[in-house]
Amino acid sequence: MKFHFSLFLFLLQPTSAWIATSIVRSSFETTSHLLSESAVSSSSSSSTTATSSLTLDLVSKLRYRELREELSQRQLPHEGTTTQLRDRLRKAAIVECNLTETGELDENCQPTVTDELQGFVEFIDIADPEYEYKELVKDILLKAEQYHWKAATRKLKTLVRRFDATHDLPPAVFEATLAACMANRLQGARAAEPVRKILDEMAERGLKVSETAANYCIVNAIGNDDANSTTHQGFGGIDTALGMQAAFEIMQVPLQLETLEKITVALAKEGAVEEAMAQMKYMITERTETPPSLKCFANTAYAMVQQKVEGAASHMPTLLGYAKAAGYDLEQLSSLNEDGINLLGNAIVAADQMDNVALGLRLLTAAATTPGGDVAVATSHQHVRRAATRLHQRAISRAVQEEGQWKLAVKLLTLQLQRELRPNVVTWRTVVTCCAKARKSKRATALLLDWVQLYQNGKADKPPLTVFNTCMNACEICGEEELTLTVLDAMKNTHNTEGNLITFNIALKRLAKLGNHQACEGIIVGMLQEGIEPSVVSYTTAVAACAYREHRQPALALEWLSRMRSRRVNPNVLTYNTALSTCQDGTSEHLLLANEMAKQMLVDAKAQLATDGVVDEYTQVLPDATTRFLAKQLYQTAVAPELVESLSSLLQLSEFEVDEATVAARKAAISQEERQAVDLEVDLEFAATSAAHRVAEV
């Protein structure tokens, strides 16, 4: 049964109207009950096919790259505009809901009252059926002409939703609304997303825009090159621009090279380095008539090194390869313009982030082909300067520690200075010490004096006292007495001091070689007056001065042993061996002194064996092969029987045997932390001083 309602329905009698209303209400309730049951069953059957992780609201919020990723995971086509991608994803993941006659979704996807009344009530509209359509078109054109872009966009959306299926919408409404949104640089990028949606609609309808308008839209949808973000205060962005680019590809509207460059840089800023490299490759291979500008390469490189995404810097060699393919010679980049310098500088930063020392130094060498190019690149920006300094420091450290190449270390330090990079104290000390260990005293001294000069000019940190000691020690080993005095004077001028313990030990060693035991005694006294406590090395060196062949002083050597104990410094095996060597002239008086020394050594050795404490090379007092050889030689020198009986301690010392395993177990195992704490200069000084105390050298 059908009821015809017209505009004169209100003229019906109340009774008739009540009957008609009751029939309609009764029919409506029955139909509503049946439809609700049908909806429940339909919903339960389709819930197994719907994707629980996606909803209509979530799909509507996904951006261009996120839509492509979701479609790729479902092995669905992921090419097209943003609208096409979103519709495709809705169909794949969401159950189709019933639509009203107006195309609007009812709440909870339930049938509307209009659907339920179909078949029971027929509405007849005697008004102009095109009135609403014409009014919408008119309002859109009017709002667009007045640049009321928000109102025009809303009305255009309503027009498409209501009349797209029944009318051939005029292109003018899209073009006018697009023009209103494009005004004032996409209304400060606030209209960027509406522009993207309009372009999607136009692309689906086969409409086109001009090449100028296409490039204008993308350029203004992305933030400025100098900004860290690709949006304009949250509006627009790279995903919106990529959606526009997809629409223009459907329209077959070519984009200018500058627009593609802006997209590439924006992708790099967002951390999508692989996509940025794909854009760069497209510009080089497909747009061969004009290569990308050097500024595009420089900005992309800067965006890559500023990203905290792991592995972003690893794409820098690929970018440099594209630059070379585009016709830019790496060796000439520093001479082109500021963009070339920035590209090389950011590439050096990437090399530092990748710990690729070879690449960083290679780039600086390439820049050096242009006079002053490496200096311009290394000092172009603060972050480039820091990266270049770290690269040189690592290269020097590896040259010294892994290869022991002092020449390479010196060359790298020289290059670092030439490039106006400031080496730190560790770098300076590493190179100077490496030269000193290689017994290149002149080179070590020259480097130290250069360091002092730079420090005085405010271009370097103050050289530590230990470096002066290292140089003086190297000069002493090489017999460079004049250089020793030069280094000593430089130390006094730099630190305003006579030195530290190691400095005095080096001076003692020099005097001991000359046999000047009186001067050695004066230095020991001077150390005590300066508040510097002499070490076992200091006293052993003073004893070595008493072993000079032409002026042996065994009594003074024995006196030094007593002085050591009075200062709570125990003699070690090297001290006793040096003292015994002062008694080798064979006189009975000297042999008796040697016997006294042997007696003291036996007491100390037995005491050391009786204790559980650990020992090291400074405190080891157990007799060694040299000790037994000296004691036996001295004992056999005695001829008179009464003298032989008085040398019992020498005899015991010559026969003193200690298990080598016991000696090894008694030696201290220095911890790794202690080994790291010992400076290289101290090791060098002690080794050289110990060598000077050997009998053959004395």
C-alpha cells in the first residue's frame, strides 16, 4: 500500500491523519525490527573479514606514505592519488556500510528512516529538482571569487557528495575553488591539504592544471629550505606534496627541476633518505637535459647528517656518486661556490659519523687540489671543523698505536695544522711521544717547540710537563746535549718551574754518565728542598754515578743505600747490582764493602720472600743472574784466606737460587686500569734510565 503526500497533506481531517500516521508508525516499527535483525546478522558474518586494526576514522587520518605502506603490506596496488589510495584501503579493510540517499553514513551504519519508509510512503517534491544543485554551484563560484576558500571548499565537498552520481559537475567549480585556495601561497599552507584533495578530484575527472600552478602548489606546500621542518607550522608537509605529485603524474603535468629538488631535500629532512636518493636518481637519469643543482646536493647532504636516524649518513657515498654522475668533479667542488664547499663539508661530517677516516681524509685531499680548498672546507662551519679535527685525531692515533709509523703521524699533524684545525693535548703528546720512542729526538724537539710557540700565540693548549720530560729523555738517549738544554729552557719558560721528579731523574742520568757523583748529590738535595721526594730511580742513578770506571766510589754507594732507607725508599735489585759494580777494583777494602752490600741484599731478599705482598719492577729485590755473576766475580777476586772468610755474604749471594716460578708468582700483576693510568712518558723514562744503569754502559 502506498500513501501519496503532497504539499496539501496538512488539509486532511485530524481523524484521517491519525489513521495514516498510525499505519505508517506500525509499518515502521515492524520494518525497523526486521531490518535491525538483518543488520545484526550481516554484521556478525562480516566481522571475520574486516581488519580489526583499521577503522574508517583511522584510514581517514593516514598520510600519503602511510597509505602506500598499508597497501603494500596487503599486496595491493599502491600507485595513484591520496584519495584513490584511501578508497582502495577502505574497500580492502572495512565492511561497506549502507548509505542514505544523500550519500551520508548514518550512525552505527544503521538504515535511516528514509530507507525504512521506502515502499510505504512516496514523497513528491513539486519544487525545481535542480534548485539545490544550481545554488551550490552558484555559491561555490561566489565564495571562490571572494577568496573565502574555507566556505568554497566545504560547499564543493557537499556538491561532490550529493550530485556527483547524477550530474556532470562543471570544471569551473574545481578550478575556481583551487584558485581561491592557492592564493597567498596556499593561504599560508593552511589550504595545502584542501588543494591536494581538489587535485585528486580533478585528476580522477581528467581535468588538468597549468605547469606553473602545479609547481606553485608543491613548492608552497613544503617548508623553507632553511627550516628544520617540512611543514609551515604544522600545515602542509612532504606527504601532502607527494600526494600532489601523484595527482600531477596522472594529469601528465611535468614538474620543474627546482620543484623536484625541493621534494628531495624535504624527504632527506624527514629521514626518508632512501626515497630522497630515489628522487635524486630520477632527476639524473630521466631529466638529463639539466642536472640537479649543486645547492640541491649540498642541502640534501646537510639534511642527511643532521638526521638522528641510524644509518642516514651511510648514504653519503651514494650521494657523492650521483654528484659525480651529474657532472660535478669532487676535486673542483671547493673552487665552484659555497654550495660545493658545503657539500664536501657535510660529506666530511658523514665520514666522521661513519668512522670512515679514509673517506674523510680523501675528501680533504680532493679539496686541497684547489689552493686553500681544504682550509675553506674544514673551516666552513663549526660542525665540519669538529668532524675534521676528530678524523685527524683518529688517523694519528691509529698510525701510532696500530702501525707505529711516526712519519705518518707527523705528516697528519702537519696537515691538521695547515688546515687551521686545532689539535688537542692528546694528539700533540701522542705524536711527540711516538717520535721520542723511535729515538727521533730532533723531530720530537721541533714538534714540542712548535707546540710551545702556538701556545704562546693562543692557538694551542699548554704542553704538559711530561712531554718536556719525554723530549729531554729522548735527547739524552740520542746524545743531543744541546737539544736537552733547549728543551729544559723551554720548560722553564712555559711552566716557570725547574721540573718534576722525572725531570730531575733525567738530569741525574746525564750526570751519572759523566761520573759526577757530587753533582748528583746536589740534585738529590735540591729535590728535597723543592719538596720533591726522590724515587728508587733517583737513588739508583746517584749510585750509578759512583760506578764510573775511573773514579769508583763504593763507600759513597753504600752510603746512598743507607740514605735510601732513611727516606723509606727500599733498594731494588738494580740498585744493588749497580752498587756491587762500584767494588770491582779488587782491593780488600772494596771487597769488604761489597760483602756488606751483599749482606743487606740477602736480608732484604729473605724478607721479601717471607712476606705475602706483591712486587713490581720498582720493588723487586730478589737476586738475578747479574747479581750472582757480580758476587761470584768479587768473591773469586779475594786471595788472602782471612779475606775469603770475611766474604761469606758474597758467597751466599753468588749461590742464592730462587725458583723462577716463585719469582714469577711474586711479581705484581698490574691491573688493566693501572696500566692505562701509566703515561707513555713514564714508561719511556724508566726504560731509558734502567738501561743507563747497566754495568756495561756505566
